[in-house]
Amino acid sequence: MRHASPPGSHKATTKPPQTRLRARTTATSAGDGAAAPPKRVVICGGGIVGAATAYYLATRKGVAPTLVERHEVAGAASGRAGGFLALDWNDSTPVGKLARKSYELHKELAAAFGAEAIGYRPLDTLSVSAAAAAAAAPGAARARARLDAPLPPWLDGAGVLRSGALGGRGTTAQVHPQKLTRALWGAAEAAGARLVRGAVKGVALDAARQVTGVEVEGAGTLPADAVLIAMGPWSGQAAAWLAACPAVGGQKAHSCVLRPASTAAAAAAAPAAGAGAGGGGVWSHAVFVSYRDASGETREPEIYPRPDGSCYVCGENSDAPLPDDPAAVAPDSDAAISRIREVAGALASELKTAELEAASACYLPITSDGLPFIGRVPGVRGAFIGAGHSCWGILNGPATGLALAELIADGAAASVNLAPFDPARGAGRHQYGAI
């Protein structure tokens, strides 16, 4: 999951394009009048956005939605992402306020569910530039004396050329995406929400273009007053049912979970509180790497040690097309995972010999301008979308879910200004206000 480093960082990364949007008030962020909450809400997609919306609808708005998921809750990117959280890395973009709100919500959710239960903890974050021996510049062996930030003991590989601090425990943190997403859904289900298994095949509308139902393969048409499209990179499929639904695509990313021997033992022996804080020998630094390999190619893996002693590493993207079914997503090849492990092992000797616990791939939901779509689908009363968060989906999932719950239930989002994320960007005002 490639994340853009904060402004001022020396680490070079590629940021998604951003669009400067003129501030405006639309029915996305402010309703055209009060209305009673819809009694029948169907959420399409069991990732973090769908689960968070269900959670806030059920626990704060008294609306028990139906969640439709063809694979499993947290079965795609929300179960395979790294879970890195940053308070201020998006401050220079329209996503900044959404990210700050969501960062605080993550703290609230950790208090509600238990930090250990969802793998949440604040942590320090470093940038590291390194090179393989064959690619290192003359004098690289002496570069450690010029490090701007001390390296943790486990980051013991040769060839480190430079380091810097990207964030501290007040501004960066992590969570286990799958555990968080399933905790959100579990709480929503306990509050009355229900799960329907199956693939969404259409949305039924009446003559006034009001949502009346959601067609699900194997389950028929589910009655609905409102539908939320929250299918990550598969959200683009909804254009077949809702012509004005904006385009969302997918960028494939690879990752693996490694289990270093020493941290596995430390996590097993450490008290829960110590492990959650990174104590007891469990590694507690996220590391963003720029690595020049022996061929001269630059790779940019990200390394996230977790409180349970495992270590999540990602960094290989591909242009493989999005399959129709999330269950069909798999690594392109063993070579893609081997490349990730190669760089991780060059930076940390324990990662070179660590047990491979999982190898996976997922698709980041992307949009043409780099901003997510959060709000009403134009031209249809009762249709909403929350998708396209790219690598920041886990960070921004809670605030997106809360804002959508407010928009669906109250007709307006009070917690976050959704104008920059309007699905009708550039298309003028929506025809419809509150449901």
C-alpha cells in the first residue's frame, strides 16, 4: 500500500493527482430539508467503509441496515491492507480534514473495542534510504554517522544511506484492518444489522427515480429506501445499475506477513498492555523505504511491525486487471512476494529468515483525480457512494462511515464537509435533498 510521505519529508514518493475544487454547498454536505431516516438501508460491500457506515447507522442513528457481501466481511483490501494511520500527512490536500477526523475516530474505536483486540497502537515512523552493496555509492559504509534519526536495533542491514523521522506517537499509529473491520461489523450486527451473502446485480427504482430495492443473486430483491455503494474497486460495477455512478478503478498491490522468531517469542511472553505499546521486545517502528537494488532499480517497500509480533511488508504493484469476484484476487506470482522479501531481508536480518505467514494481494480503489467519492449518486433519490480512497482507505474509513451515516439518516453530514468528495464533481447541484 503506497502512502505519500508528509510534506517536507526527504523520501520521494508518487502522490495521486489531486484536484483543487471550488468550495461549494451541495446536497452532498447539506440537505435540502429535514426528513425522517430511511427505514430500509442496504449497504453493498463489506469492507471498512461499508462496515463503518453500518456501525454508525446502527449505534448512533437507530437504523439497522442490511449489508450485502458476495465474499466475506473484510475479504478484500480491508482484510489485506497494512493499517498505517497518519494524522497530518494529507493536510495539504482536500482529504486533510477527513483524515484528521478519522484519526481521532480510530482512537475512539480502540477505546470502544479494546486496542489489543483490533491491533491498534501509536508508533514512531521512519524514512530510510538504502542500497544493495553493488548499487551503493562510494563511502556508503560511513553513511550511518549521518543518520538524521536513530535506527531501531532490528533494522541492522548494511547499505543504509540516510534516515529521517516522519512521525511520532502523537501523529502516526497503526491498526489491524481485518480485525477493525470485523469489529465494526460485529457491533453493528449486535445492534440489529444483518448480513446477506450474494452478489449485487441491480438497484430497483420507481417512476420518480427513488430507490425501492437492491437485487441480489440468490436472495431476490431486498426492499430498500436507500442504497450505499461501498464495494471498493468494484464500485464501478454500479454504473450498470445507476448511470450517474462515478467511475472507480483498482490498482493491484502485493504484500506479505512475516513472523520473525524473536518478536514472535516476545509477543507471546509480553503482557497484553506491553505488546500493544510495542514493549516486551515487539518492534514498534513503521519504516518507509527507498531501496536501490543491485540492478539500479528503486523499490519503495513499507514495513509495519505489528503488536502481535508479526511484520507486514508491502511494495510491489502491478497492472493486472480487476477480476469480477474478490475471491479470485491472488498474488501475480511467487516472484512478486520474493521481491518484497528480498528488500525486507536486506534491511533486517531477522526478516531475511522470518517465517512467511501470509502472501497476498489486493486492489486499491482509485479515482481519476485521486480523491474519494463520498455522497449522493446524482439523479437518484436514496443512492449513495463511498469509494475511491486509494491507500488511505483504512485511515479514512471511520470518518467516511460516520459522514455517510449522517447523510443517509439526517440528510446532511455534520462531522465532515463532503463537498470536495461530491460524486457529481463539476455537474452542479443534485436534484434531490434529504430522503
